[in-house]
Amino acid sequence: MDYENYLNLDKILNAQTPKTTEPLEVMFIVAHQSSELWFKVLIQELKLLIEIPKWTAKDITIQLQRIVKVFEHLNSLWDIIATMTPEEYDRFRDKLGSASGMQSKQYIQVEMLLFKLMQRWDFKYKHQLSDIETIFKKWQFSHMKTVERIIGNDKGTGGTSGVPYLKQAVDRSLREDFNWKGW
């Protein structure tokens, strides 16, 4: 087996089907597809951490650090999308229809698994859990600021209020989102 076949590159590289001739639409699609692939990794890593009953402190720390690193990578994708101007985005935005990141089933699953993680681990891991919450909130903030920069006060494609909707998510902590009393 070679590199291309092992990675199914033919399928991956042909999974972008832009609806316009705007070159940045491909970048937009790839960034979001990449996010979904990394959400897949996060789901796997969070499930491992939650479901395996006996971990050593070292194993837990390594796993929590890995989750933080994946979120850091996800954050870097917003830096790429933020290079797009409002005018460039407007060239294909209407072709998105009602498609919206808020429809991401994997993102919702990541949020739910983060909640379970907060319930699963005790006070001893408060520092690492705080790191995860911080980087997750940074991801949400970067998303909000990128959207604010590109669409301003326009409504979101998913029918939300746009930036105000995203700001509400940023302003809530995971503890508030899930009413977790462990802090």
C-alpha cells in the first residue's frame, strides 16, 4: 500500500465541491472539512479519557495535553479563514444557503463529551481541565471574531443573529453550560 491509498487521498481531495468559481470558497470548505476531521479526533480522545476506568495520573495528563493541542490546531484554522475579506466571502456566501457550522453534529458531540469529562474527573485535574476550557473558549472566541470581521452585523447563515449568538456562547463557561458543580 502506498501513501495515497493509505490516506484515501483521492476521496479527500475530491470532497470539495465549490458552488462558485471563487477560489477562496475551496479554502473555506477545506478549513471546515479539516475542522470536522479534527473534531473526529477530539471525539475519539475524549471518549477514551471518559470511558477507560483505570488511568494513571501520567496517562491522564498526557491525554489532556493532547486534547489541548488538538484545540490549538483547530484555533489556527480561524487564522486562515480570517484572511478572507468580507467582499471575498460575499462572492459565495449566498451559495451556502442555510448551511451553518451550528449544524455540526460532531461539534455538539465534542461539547457533550467535554461536559462528561468535567463530570468524570475530580478536583485533582482542575488545572488541566481549566486548560481545556480555556482553549475551547479561545476557539469559540476566534470563531466569533472571524465571523464579526467577515459578516459584521449580518445574520448567520443558519438563521441565528450571527455575532450576538456566538458571543453568548463565548460568554458562558463550560461550567455554566453544563451546570457543573465540581469547581
